Amino acid sequence: METNAYLSELVAGIIYLLAGARLVSLGIRTGQTPERFLGAAFMMYGVSGVVYAIAAFESLTAFWTPLNFAARVAYLPCPLLVAIFTARVFRPDDRWASGSYRELRFCFSLGWGGPR
């Protein structure tokens, strides 16, 4: 049963990667940044899912901790990219929307570097 869950995670990660790559290529062709942000978020979700699923294979159990850490690091920018996309597309003139993703960016920087 658990193997099916990791297989589903692997398939979902591949789908996220493909959808993200298409969105990024659309953003490059049209010159629009919202597609790039959402595509980058999807690609990072995909990388995170694929690496997390690969870490569960029995032949790679010795690498579970570093692969799990890499999957979590790949996931970190995703909420920030989705928040920027949402603020630019749905709330371009609202100050609270730009402020919310600035606060999220601040929290992201604290989580990335951590207090020293």
C-alpha cells in the first residue's frame, strides 16, 4: 500500500514538472511573468515530489535523509511563487496583496537562513 503512495507521488511530480515546463515556455514566448512564476512553482513542486518519491526506494534507503532534505528545500519557494502569482494576476492594485507576499518573502528568508 505504501509503495502505491510513493508511486502516485512520483507520477504527480512528473506531471507537475511537465505542466510547469509548459507554463514557463509559454511565459517566455509571451513575455508574461505570471506564467513564469506559476510554472516555476509547479516545477519546484514536481522536483520536490520526484525527489521525495525516489528517496523511498529500498535501494536508496541510505540516502533517505539527504534526499528528503533536498525535497523539502525544493518545496520552500513554492508558496512564495504562488503568492506572487496570485498578487500579480488577481490583485494587481491592492496594497494588501503585495504586502502579504512581502511578509511571506520575509518568513521565507527566515526559514531559509534561520536566525543566527
